Amino acid sequence: MRLELLTWADVETYLKTKDVILVPIGSTEQHGPNGLLGTDHLAAEAIAREAGTRAGTIVSPTIPFGMSHHHMGFPGTISLSPETLIALMKDIVSSLYRHGFRRFYVVNGHGGNTPTLGASFSSILSDCPRASFKIASWWLLPEITELAGTLFGGREGHHATPSEVSLTAHLHPDRVREIPECRVEPVSYPWPVSPERFREIFPDGRMLSDPSLARPEHGKRFLDVAAEAIVKDLAAFAAG
């Protein structure tokens, strides 16, 4: 159930029996030579919506921006400051909390968001003391790491991965771009890193990944596996 496609009366009825909501968040940032700029939020949105459909849970509108400062060396990237993301999450949660939502299950599509999301929840609890939160970064789900290892082995990498590019290829087959096999060589790098230094180290935007392995049919599997894993975790969270 998508919040934006419901009426206020629909939400009021829902809240009589449930107080949980799925909140997808990602980023708008470079994703290598064939990955879409919207990869992170498109993936989080699709997984959250599929999980919401299976679980009968409301899904909030997707937050398409995140903490992407280190990718700012690549055109098209849009980054929020930590202060902005904290304020944004506080306003969203406070609004929903006022209406009766208490459990906020965040489906995260971008690793750079995680520390700031945690900080925002700590801040929010002072005003919303009965709220509870869970962050599920979909690519870190055990079922997903197992599938990625089976399909891609050591060529999954850390950014612009074949798993996330596969997922968006499934969602948007008209945007699929085939590329030659990518070289994957170990490299050491400092962290945090400036946008300029990041592009020097990773000139095409990949981080130890080979997105040439991405296939739409793999993406369909990732979507199904991630959604099912979240449905199970969501049930435990909602009952806790």
C-alpha cells in the first residue's frame, strides 16, 4: 500500500490495527559506467513496495536523496548534508508519529546514509518517545549476500555492484547498457575521502565491482529475495 495513493480515511482505518510503516530511502549518485544515477532509491523503493504489498503494510513516498558527498566528483550526483538529512527524517517521522505510527522500518539503498540515520533516530526519540526504528540495508541482508556470492563471486564489490545494477535493469529494461568485462584489482584507499580523491582512486565510479555481470533476470531474483527477507523481518519488528 503506497501512502500517496491512499486517502486520509484509509490511513485512519489502517492505524486502528497497525502502527508500522515502511520508509524507503536511497540516493541520487553516480553508479559506475552502466549504473543509473537513481539506482539506490529505485532499488529501495521497489523492494519496499513489494514487501509492503506482501505484508499489507503502508509504504511512505521514497526519499530519493542521501549522504553522497564523496560522489560529488561525478556529474548528476545530488548530496544532502548530515544536518539536512537529520532534519528531514525528524520532520517525516514526527508527522507520521502524530497520526499514530510508532514503528518505522527503513528500507535503505545507500550505505552512506546509515550513520546519519542512526543519529537522526536518537534525536527523534526525544520528541517521539514511543517510536521504534529498524534500518534494513537491502544488499547486506544475509539472503542477498549469499545470492550475490553465488552469482558473482568476488566480483560483486562495494559500489556499482552487479547486484544493484541487475535490480535496476529488471525494473527499467529500456535503460540496460551492456559494457565489457571490468577489471577488478585490490586497491587501498583512505576513508572518509574527498570527492576529488574518490574520483582519482575510482575513475569510472566502480568500487572493486564488475557491473558487466548484471542481468535483468538476476535483478528479478534479487527483488524477490530481498522483499521476502524484509517481510519476515518486518513481521518480527511489528510484533516486538
